[in-house]
Amino acid sequence: MTLSPRIREKQRQRHEIKANTAQAQTRATEVYLDTCCGHGEKRHALGEGIQLFVNLTRVRMLAYESATADLMDDLSFSQPRSTYLDRQLEVTTHIANSIKSITVQTTIDDIVDQVCREYQVDMSTGKRHENVIRHLVFAAVGWSTMLYTATYKAEDADFTTTETTIEGSSTVSSAKQHVAHSSKRPIGAVLRNLGLIPIACPPRPGSSQGLPSLLAVTHLNFFSLARLGDVKITWTDDLAKHCDFDRYGRKKELKLFRLPSFCASICLSESNETLLGRLFKSHTCQHNCQSAPETVAKAYMLEVLLSYRLLFGQHHRSRRLFRDQEHDKAKWNGTIDPLLDALCGAKDMSDFNSTKELLCERGVYNAYTNFPHLRARLMELEDYSASQRPRNLIEVWNDERDPERLLTFKAVLIVGGMSIFLSLVQVLIGIAQVAVAVWY
């Protein structure tokens, strides 16, 4: 059956609209990625991992659809017939760009005012949606930096995250406050109060509490932690929880970030100024730290990447344990970040040479110089590992934390075992000689 010219024209127009929409979505996604991760040609090597970040962000945005659907309908968009996700991505990109120009005193309400001006929200509409926009700004910061996953309970409830809700920590008590109170505080202070910005403050006298500052691969590796300390890994989507360890908990849970491609993308970006760097700079330390430059965000991301090599990649038994036990657990929605697979499960990382060149691997690290942001967590982990003792002969044989002691132990067993065997052989030979002499 031959279609009429009119029908063919309508089909052509529909296909053209779909193609233009797909191109617009791709461009919008690229703009958002440039805003969050910085621009750089080397980022294309991390394509699969970055796509996981995009997919996870979309899922987080959809979780806010019921709370922000009315708001999105009242905002003025350049393409009014766009989908909810398209609108949300555009607003989130604008919020992320606004964060890049914040100062130490910038509040969430300041960002709310910018959103209202950008999308031509009148005073009455802005007042009606004020608390929703506040929650949206807080959530968008988490989506764009991967530091945390915001949770929405009620319009007037204070800001909370999934981790604070699960842990039931003191920060949850802030939910009894009105969101307006937190929105008038500087953004850096709000995030720091929730424990979401890792700042490398210089060590204070007595702050280490006698914890070891040298981190040796033979001591601090996942094989030793799992076999001797019964440590279990929980793979998290929140960067702020990376290497968080509860040594006194029943489960002995170590949290690790599952999307290192996001970190590597920031490290490989051509621009020194990043979204996360501006948030770091907005922090005002109570210990008289100097204001951190934007580049400190890249240093933090390098620490995160290097921590995978310390715990897994530089230790052969830990690499094998990751491949056997943790590979499937580390997947998000059935897919693993290829960079995570290489950092934890491969010795040479040949598929990610650009990322490998950023890492300065060694057998022994100094927590203060190599991990200024993660040092407290890694020192706590090292102290826990050092306090564990083998519970049976097999664990003693596999305990590689003290190579000299292990070598001595194995030498004693081997030499002693051979001596016993030779003695037994001599006894058997003597018995055989006596038996032959008696027989004949």
C-alpha cells in the first residue's frame, strides 16, 4: 500500500522531532557532565563509568518527581513540552553552575533566588514553592558532586541524606528544625555540619590518638581485613562515605564508593576549577585552616582512586578476593564501573593508562602526606587490622602483615616437618632392619 504524500510528510516530521529531541538531550547531558566533572578529551576513555553516573543521577531525579512536579510546571523553560527529566536536568545544571560562583557566605536561599530569576518565577509562585526549591537545590548539589543522596520527607523538614537517616546519628535531630533555618546558613557550613565535606585540616596535638600513620600494603589490604578482621564491604553511591569504617559495629562494615570513574573524570579534566572544588573552598574551618584552593578537590579524588589500589590492587590475594566475592556486589543496576574493576581486580590497569599515570603507587604510604583527606579513616582501619590476631593455624599461615615473622614461621614448619619426616623414615628403616634380622 502506497502512503499518501501528506502521511509521509507527517512521518518525516515525527522522525525529525525525535532526532532533534535526542540531540538536544545529548547536548544537555554533555553540558551537565562538563559542569560536574570538567571538560577533557581523556574523559571519553571512562565512557561506561560516566554513563553509570548519568543513569544514577536520572534515577535520583525521578525520586524527586512527586515533590517537584508542580514546581517544574510553573517554571519557564525554553522548550515547554520537554519531559520532566529534561527539565530537571536543565534546572540541576543551572544550580551546579551557580555553585561554581559561590563564596564563603553564599547560602542555599541565595541559589534559590537565582533559580527564581532564571526561570521567571513571580513572587507569589516563588513563595509557594520556596521550600521545595530549597530541597531541590540541596538535592542537586548531592547529585552533581556524588557526595550524598538527599532524602525528601516534607516541605518544611530540614535537609537529610540517606546515610543520616539510616545511621540515626545526631545529624538526624536537625530534621526537627525548619528548612528555612538551614537555608540561611552558608552552604559550606550546612554540608560540613552533616559531615559531607572531607576537609584536610592540619593535625592538631593529640588528634591521632596514637594511631599508626604509616600504611603498608602488607598490613592494610582487604584480604587481611576480611580473613582476620571479618570486615565486610558495603558499596555505596555516596562519595562522602568512602572508607568509612565502624570497627565497633556488629557487622564490621567498610563502605567504599562504587563509581571511581566520576573521580577520575574530575582528575583528568583540563580545568582546575571544579564544582566540588568550589564547595571545598566554601568551607570555613574552626581550626584556622587556610582556605583550600579549587585544586584540592582533585587531590581528594586522587586519594579516593589510590585507596582502591592500597586496599586491593597492589595485593595479589586482595585482587583475587575482589574478583571472586566483590565484583558482583559492586555492580549498580547490574553493571560495574570498568575503572573500579581495573583498580581493584587488575595488577597493571593497562586499559586505563591515563588514570594509572595519575597514581603514585608505593609499598608504604604516609597517611598525612599521601591521604590528607582520608587519613583518619585509613589510620583507623590500619589500627583495627594491626589489632587482629590469627585464630587458627590456617590464618597464621595466611597472615602476611609481618613478612619476616611469617617467613620464620614457615621456615620452622618446613624444616621441622622435614626433620620429623626424616626421623620417622630412620625409625622405619631401623624397624625394617630388625625385622629382617629376626626373620633370617
